[in-house]
Amino acid sequence: MATQRKHLVKDFNPYITCYICKGYLIKPTTVTECLHTFCKTCIVQHFEDSNDCPRCGNQVHETNPLEMLRLDNTLEEIIFKLVPGLREQELQRELEFWKKNKPQENGQAQVDRPLKVQEKVMDDKDYHRSDPQIAICLDCLRNNGQSGDNVVKGLMKKFIRCSTRVTVGTIKKFLSLKLKLPSSYELDVLCNGEIMGKDHTMEFIYMTRWRLRGENID
């Protein structure tokens, strides 16, 4: 009878490690043009200086390579199951990061509700509510050229708190429901005057657009 060969985690390292930092893939993010996968933070930082894939050297996009990135949640779950303790370590790092980098409203730091790390790690059913939270302002821009029933009045309470993993697409659905907009109404979400893609998460926007707002002023 043939015996089953036991595989070690190191046998899978070529498939679950990042080409840039050489560590395990954290928030695996795939370049759709060449299908190479990297840590989300690593590839975003790389694209600040280059439009080429760091592994194969192919140009990803002429002007905005960030639009060609897609999170691989399935691979993330596989890695967490293969590497004992990695999920807990990453969650702890995220908590520490967000405690040090809390968004501010009107110059005042937001006071977060205390999060229990144990609940965050163990309760998968409460996944998004246990995520690091972010405060965002949903302000309505002027409706130039519109009048009457076509004018959007905006939210009465424009500040909301949500998971850092919430996407722009979800925010657009939320706004459509709250403002009772018709399905044919075209709604865009902007940050610093730039239209955000529907797959962008709040964390992604904070890290790549909002956090660096002061550095982009000419």
C-alpha cells in the first residue's frame, strides 16, 4: 500500500510568499495583466515609483497601474490555514497600526470603542464589525447643471463609521438607498477630486490617496 507523503509548509513557500518582501503574502493582491501576486502594501508602494510588474517586468498600465490590482481573498484564507498563528499576528499588527493612525474629524482624534482582540480572531461571523474601523465624510458636491427633482440634497448626517474593508461600490449602494436615488442615477465617489474605482476599499483609499494628500500639493 502506497504511503501518503506529508507536505511541510516550506513546500508551498514558492506559492505563498511575496516576491518583493520575501515574507508570507499579506492581503494577496494580483496584477490582472500578468497574474503575479504580491502583498498589497508591497505592490502599492512599488507602483509609486514604477508602472512595471516587479517580477516579470511587463508594463501593467501606462498611467495608473493601481487600477489593475485585485485582492485574492481565497488565497489569503489558504495561507492563513497553512501558516499557524499568521492570522492572529496580522490582526494584531492591524490593530496597532490603526490605533497609531486614527482618522480625525475637525482636528479632533476619534475615540474608538475598545476592541477585544480575542473576539476579532475567534468570531468569524462578526468579521466586518470586528475589522479596524474608519470614519469617513460623505459630502455632496454641487449639482452643476441640475435643477428641480434632479438635485441631490446630501445626507443629514454626513459622517459615518465603517469597516476599512468596505468598498466604494458598497458606499455607492448605501448612498443610493439613503438618498432614494433611481437605479438609473449615476453616482461617483471622489477623494481629493479623483473618482474612486468601485473595488477600492476604504483602507486602500486612505493609504494611497487620503494619507498622502498633503504631499501632493504643488
